[in-house]
Amino acid sequence: MSRNIFYSLLLVTLFPIVSVAQKNNKLGVFMDCKWEWLCDFNYVRQEIKMVDFVRDRFLADVHVLVNTEFSGGGGEQNTIAFIGLKSFSGKSDTLRYFNNPTMTDDEKRKQLVKYVKLGLVSYVAKSGLAEDLQISYVSKDTTASMETAEQQQKDKWNFWQLRVGASGFFSGNQNFKNENINSYISSTRETNASRTNINVDMQFRKSVYAVSATEKETVQFRDIGVEAIYVKKLSEHWGVGIGGDAMHSLFQNLDLRTSVRPRVEYSITPYSKFNSERIIVRYLVGPELSMYGDTTIYYKIKELQVKHSLQAIASFTKPWGTVNVGGFYSNYLSDFKQNNLSFSGGINWRIFKGFTFGAGGSYSIIRDQINIKKEDASAADVLTQRRALLSGYDYFVGVGFSYTFGSIFNNAVFPGFRGLSWGLNF
């Protein structure tokens, strides 16, 4: 075993806190996960402070590629490839570890951070920051005392990141054809103190049904949405912001709907703990202008309303499992009978070793569909769901459990006779 690997294993064995005294010239790291939903990137960024995470591998000194394969027993074999770039070109390393099927999301993300730290140590040790590495048995929160390198280095983009994309999906058979075309433009500026989002989304969907040999039914949807939000953290518990949006939707009978809503948020738990626990209450209020494609059930073709909303969200990620629940209420101030109340959430609970219970769902009481067309829906409208219909409620419920038992040896992943696995990620 090489000296670098020995030192790396020693650092992990002693559970070190690796800190960088120098605030400049941190290594740029691009983290790339095959299954993004398995990598809690916010948690990784919060826990690993000795490097800077960048948005593209071409900007990085080290490309961290995380690949996960699933065993027949429900476990996960993880392979992390550390690929050196720029001055580290030609240097690479690979680490592997296994998540057994009884581990919770919190245990998995801690395991991920542990091995990412381990793999990065050899790169940091060969950089200009090697002399600034320190090993300590006392854990300290360095967030307040150490500013990120993003704040220290000049950024000609001033933290703005822009993204443009488009995709199309086409499917069909002799009796049915479907087209789905999506495009978007987004820009984001996020710092420790504030976040700004500006998004434009466009979607076109077309479905053609062969009703008979000579008759076809065509259903088309066209939706365009624009949203801009600015939010700012005032303290560890308070935040304020303002948001505006505009949308056009044939399905919702909206030629145009636009709104502007200031907002305020109070976090019962400190914002710094949002990766493990979050309890917040949020209030929004502001005007909403609606211009309809057809006369509504309230005999309106255009109207201006003031709408407010109260939201409460609680989220916990603990060693025993996860809980995410929320309650959302809104109404138009001109008529409190025009309201909407919904509850949603889910729980994933490891009750005892090997046994996990999960449940989730949502339920909404709907009294604010002021955009519904006055004209009665045809049978084709109902069957093809080509327009929004009046409904006093909607719901979804899911529940299940799993129990894993037997041999404790569940590390092996047999590579042969596997099915085709592919996906499109834009």
C-alpha cells in the first residue's frame, strides 16, 4: 500500500476534521452522480469545506464520478472514480463501498461524504494547500470563520449561472401518436445570503387518437410560463422575498395569468440545519390578473383579484428515516369561499433492523377554480383530459413496506444477465 493511501486511510480512521487555513486557491471539484437522486449534493457541499465545488468538469481540478449498481438483495455497490484534470491530469484513483439495504438516507449520505473526503485527500496533499491541512479530534463549525473561495475570488459572472435547453419525445402506434416538446431558459444566482431565480418554460403536447378507420381525435396543449423570484436571508430564522409569474395555458383556459407576491418566511429551526431538519412557516400576498380564453363559470372573461397564501413545511432526515410533511392554504381576499387547502407529505421509517415502512400522499380541498370554462365539457374532453374540469377535491395515497433478512453478506454484484438500462437526462 502506497504512502498516500496509508495516510488517507489513517485520516478516515481517526475521523479527522480537515480544514484549510488558506482561503484562496482551493481545488475545484466537479461531482457527477449517475443517479442524482442518490447524491444529496447540498449535504455534500455543506460537509466538505476543503474544496470548491464547480458547475462543470471543464472548470475542475478533480472530477468525482459516483456510480451506483444495485444488488439483487437491495443493496447498493458504489464506485467513486477520482479523475485528475489540469495539473492533476493522468492521476486517478477509485474507491468502492457498499450500502446495505437496511441503511437510511441519512446513513447513506454520511457514508458518501466519508469516501469522497478520503479520495480527495491525496489530491489536496499534492496541491499548494498541503501545508494548511490540519487534523483535529475536536469538531468545530468552520462556516462562520471561513468564507468560501467563491466569495474570495473574483467572478466575472457575479455568481450567475445560465442554462438553456430543449427536448422532444415522440411515441405512437397504429392507433395513437404523441408528441411532447419542451424548452426552457433559466438563470440562477445563489449565495449564502440570497437566491435569485428567473425561469422561462415552454411546452407543447399533441396526441392523436384513431377513434375509427376514418375518424381521429386530436388533443393539443400549449403552456408557457415565466417566473422570477428573489429571496434573502435576514438571520438564521428569518427570510424575505418577492416573486412574480406569468403563464399561458390552453388546458387551464388562461390566455394570460400574472401575479406578484411579496413573501416572508420564519424558520423555527436554524437555516444552517436545513439538511437534517427544517420547520418553516411562510406567508405570501399580492395581486393576480387573469384573462381567460372563454367565459368562466363565474361569467368572467377578465378579472383582477388579490390572493394570499399560508404555508407550513416540516422536513427531517434522521438515522431512523425521513419525514416530509406540509400544509398549504390560499384564498382570494374578495371571497373567502374561493379557497384551497391541501396537505401532502411522506414518511420512510426503519422501524427495526431490516424492516422499513413507507407512506405518503396528498389531499386537496379545492374551491378556487375561477378559471373553469362555463361551456359544458364533452365526452372527448373528459376522456382525453384536454381541459381542466371542476372538482371539489383531489387525492393521492401510497403505502408499502419492505423486510430484508437472511445472510449478512450482501456485498456482491453479479454483472451478467442484466437488462437494458438507459435514460435521457437533459
